[in-house]
Amino acid sequence: MTGSGARIIAITNQKGGVGKTTTGVNLAASLAATQRRVLLVDLDPQGNATMGSGIDKRALATTVYHVLIGEKSVAEARQRSGAGFDVLPANRDLAGAEVELIEVEQRETRLKAALATVASEYDYILIDCPPALNLLTVNGLTAAHAVIIPMQCEYYALEGLSDLVGTIKRVRANLNPQLEIEGLLRTMFDPRNTLAQQVSAQLLQHFGDKVYRTVIPRNVRLAEAPSHGLPALEFDRSSKGAQAYLALAGEMLNRAESVARQATPEYR
């Protein structure tokens, strides 16, 4: 990692049910398992990433909502998960932030400013964005260095992807010039499905190296883990889902090391 602190990655797709929160929780756990210091930011009022990390959203006095409206700092609001990473949790209160932030100056950069106070304490900060292109998602994209886009290889996936890429370009043009696509992640993948294979091939054709080679399979253990408040890695480490997210973390770290090597003078 660079000396300036964490690499901040927004996990986003305006389509719901594509494995966004599953990716946030399990990637956080997998990176933590490699001894990286990780903060997972739950930016979805449903609070699923909070619950999936083993934190009871109903019992929280302080959440990301209080951070966004300026009442609390990240250091005051974060919680420690049992899987070795920190969580900036969310619950229904966050739905109110959307309305309250409309009147606030620099409303798109509230999260960015808040995370800057703790960035030096982490290697990775992952932001689980809500499945909508709203002010919360814009805060996530403005705070991030890069975006991971989880997607199912199905009929409407490519159409939704072009909308999302358009949004990323607008955020880059107006709010965050450094924002880039970190990678596209194929989730809930069933290799027996012909359409899935076709869409997967199209993704590789259009986006090339931006598509992670790691593919997340459809996996029952991955689906069961959140109801136990655990990442799949803690719930069933040997499951195909848990192993896939460990492989994704490895691929991400290898990519980061490769980029860092290319940036050093002796490799130029």
C-alpha cells in the first residue's frame, strides 16, 4: 500500500440481488485473513453488511448516519467484527441521511472527508453501496479510488452495466477525477448455464483485464452464512464460496503488487 493510507474501493451495482453485500463482507474477511487491515463501510440503509458481519443493527446507538451528518467520527462509530475487520455500520436511520444531506454544503463529499481521518489506519476500505444511484452511492463513489462491480451473467446485465459505467464517468468528470474501475466480478455463476457462458464471454471481450479471473459460484453455504451473522470464511471455510473469495482477495493483492512494481523507478 502507499504511504498515504488505505485503498478505498466502492462495491456497487444499481441492480439489486447481484451479490454486492456478499462480496463486501466476504472480501473484507478474506483480506483480513491475509493480515490486511480492513474497514467495511455499510452505506445501505438495509444494514445487511452490518448484520452479515455479526453486528446487530437494531442495537446500535451510533452508525454511518451519524458520521455523514457530522455528529460522530468514524473512530467513534466503527465496530469490530468477529472476523478480524472493522465495520462502519448502518441501519434504517441512514434512509434519513439522504433527505437531510440535500441541504448540506459539499453533500457529495461527506463520506470522503470522514474516511480521510482514519485512512492511515487501514490497508483497504471497502464501501458497500446501496442498489440505487442516489446520494449515498454518489458519496461512496466520490470517496473511492476505484470501483468493483459485482454482476450476474444474465440477459439484462450488460444493459445495466452501461448505465453504471456512465454514472462512474459523470462522477469522475464532476467530483472524483481519480475514480477508476478496479474490476468486474462475475457472481452467482453457474457454468452449466449457456447464457451465463455467453454473457461472461462478452464481458471478457469488452472489458478484458478489468474482468477478474476469479469467478464466484452459486453456493448454498455462501447464501446461508449471513443468517448466522458470519462471513462464509468463518461459517464454512472449505466451501466453494469461501474459497472463491479468498482467491479474489489473492488476485486483488497480486494486481496491486504488480501496479506498485510498475510504478517504482527501477521497473520503468
